Amino acid sequence: MNLKKERKLKHADKILGGILLGLILAGGLVYAELYNRAPDVLPGTLPEMRTPEYWIKQMSKPDEVIITVDKIKQMNADYKKFISSPDPLKNFPGDKPDLAYWWPGRVSVVPNLRAFPAKAVSDTVKDRIKGEIKFMRSKGFGNYLAVEYSAGQLDKFEKEMALDRVPDEIKVREGISVRYTRIRNVPSFFPEQVGITENAKTRWDQWTVTVLKIARPVMVLHPSLSGEYVLVLSEEGYGWARSEDIAFADKKEIDAYVNSPNFLVCTGDRIQYYSDETCTYASGWLGMGNPIPQVTKANTRMIKVPARKANGKFTTETAWLPKNADVSVGWLPYTRRNVVVTALKLLDNTYDWSGAYFGRQHETTYRDIFSVFGFELPWHGGLFTFYGHDQSIMKPEIGKENQYKAILKHEPFITIQSCGGHCQLLLGEYNGVPILFDQQGYGYTDENKVDVEIRRCCISDARWPTYFLTRPVTFLELK
């Protein structure tokens, strides 16, 4: 058989969002082209907008401390009090965010299960697992190759959840993450680790709920059948974490470590820590906004990292940061300069909707940027407006020009706008059009009628994503 003749283009088809796929058949092989990458400088923006210096020149007081750490802590406490009240969104004039559909493990309020009766903890665990089973079987999910799981494979995953082994009473066990770990809806083991679904032009692992940072406390509730996973409740919600990523200790020991008065904060995108002073062999990494205790207050290169002994117990070890590591001693001062400098460190980072690849999507990007100052923003953009005091809604009926004017009434560098399904950070304007720091998973058709993909952190104007201004928009000014 002449394979060269056989390997010719048979079919070109537009699929879900107008992506042109070349399908080439050769012995049953299906081939698809890569997506076209959008240029670094997006339409409506300037090359210099990709630099902090451009935006710093627009600031009247770049180094003014906007609010203090104490004020930020108070804002964190106020939001937690608000969201913990009965029906906190009852007076919200728009549609209430429906958050359980995509993220069944997420919670807006983290309950203190330690204070629950042991029977109530057991009932909670059973309900959570039943919800995960329902989610897992709610639609087709596939493996890394996007091949749908069989009923038998789903049965294995359900068996791994060990619902039938949940005791009638559960005493919460304290734990802490010793590295970045995924929080998952399904404790699926190697190599069947993902729950791939198709969402527009991309296949996402919907069994990953989010990512838990290193050195974060968790409540351990239930082991999976093999013990490879543990069901935990963390600041990021309920889900399965790999057992090897969680160490056990009593709460006092964990609290003393987590709340150390002497700590560094990672202010870079990602920095590695090392086994010794030469920084030759990496031992792990920290991500933006991640606080970590110092060994001594005087030395900004030595940190105390969490570790897990072979018996599962929590311990700490000394690790080293490189010279001039991108860290702050304590929280970074909350200034306009620092906001822009921090944000642009993430420029061109890939969009990662579920965090399956330890990346970020729009909400986690802004949470990380502002966490270097001590902010604890809500986990979903639909909740951002409730962190502040502005619950006004900009409706699409007012028209694009009035939308632009309404956006630009807000203070740049400290305003996050949300349409419920997407968030953007306001930087300023160009020719009367808002310019935004964005982390998006979308694309557009260029002047040559070619579909190009952004799918990364970028500087864009208010045209993208195209659906943003077709929805009600809320604002959060962090001041």
C-alpha cells in the first residue's frame, strides 16, 4: 500500500467554536493540527503595555501603601463573617452563582468538623462520597487519551471511594500538605488518573477540583480502599488528596507551624527550594502567595518546609532558597507598583481551568496575585463582589460605550471585574477602551480570518472574551 497516497487530507471540519481540524486517515490513525497561537501583543494593545514600567508611569502614587496588612486581615475576617451568615446572598439583585455544578467538592464556608459530633462527621462523609459518585456517573468521562471509561472502570473508582467502609462515627484527624497536591472528586489511580471531558475546544480533567498549596492544614476524614488517597476538607473544599502528600500531627503542632510569626512569601510565579546552600538539587517548590516559615528571622534563604515521615507523621526540614529568590519577608506591601509588577510575572502563563497541570485559571490567578499582600479572596469569581462593598451590577443593556465608561470609573490596578464566569484585572484605558490583565482560555478570529488562541495570561482590551460584556458584570475594588 502506498502510504503517501493514503495519507492525504480527507476531511476538514469545524468543531465546537470554529476550530479547523485536519483529519488525516492512515491505517486508522486520526491526526489533528495544533491550534494557532495568538500574538504576544493582542489587538487594541501596545507592546510596551506588557512591561511594568508602562503602567507605573500611569500611577500618581505608585509606592503608596493602599491599605495596611491589619486592614487586609480585617477584610478577610469580614468576608468570612458575611459568607457564614444565613443566606448571605439573599439581597443580591442578580442571579445567585450556582457553583456546585462544576465543583461538587467546593464550599463557600469551610465547616469546623472538629466541633461536629462523630456521627455527624460520618454522615457528612457519606453524603460527600455519594455526591462524588453521582458526579462521576453524571456524564461521560475519559482517560488521558479521551477514551471513555467503561462501566467496569467506573465501578473500580467507586469501590476505591470505600463508601461501604465509612464507620458510623468518625473522629477528624489533623493533617498538613507537604507539597502542592491536587484536590480531586474521584480517587482515580495510575494510570487512569483523569476525568477528561470536552468543553468547547479543550478537553479538561474535571476530576481535579483545584490545587492545594504546600504547608496548608487539612482535616483528614476517610482513607480510600487502597489507602492511596485520603478524603480531606481543606480551605479549598472537600476532595481526595494523595496520601503521600499529607502528613499527620496534632492541631497545636500544625497551627504553630502555619502561624509562625517569622515567614517568607513567594512573590514569584514559582520558586524552587533546595537541599543545601549550594542550591544544586531541588527538593520542592513554592508558588505565588505561598507563605513558608523561616528557620531564623535573620536568614532569608533558610526555610522550614513540611515533610512526611515513612510512618505518616509530620516533621519539618531545613531547605535553602537561591540567592535573590523572589520572596518577601512577611506580606508584600500593598502598593500599585507591587500589584502590577507581581501580575506581569505571570504574563504568558498557560491557562489551566481545573488546575490538573498545577497551573492557574482566571480566579486562581487573581487570588495568587493578591495573596502576596495577605488577601484571602473567595474561591469563585461570582463571589468576588461580596468580598468588598460594591454590589452594583453593570448590565449589558446599557451598550458597549456606556459599559466602557462604567468600567473606567473604577480605580485601576486594584479593581477586579467579574461576569460570573470570568474575571479580569483593570489596568487602565487606551483610546477610551479598558485595558485589562487577563487569564483566559479563549481565542478570536484575526484580520486574516484565521482562528487564533490566547489561552494564557495576557494584556487585552475589553473585547475579549467576547461573551464578557454580554453578561451582568460586578466589581471588587480592593481598598
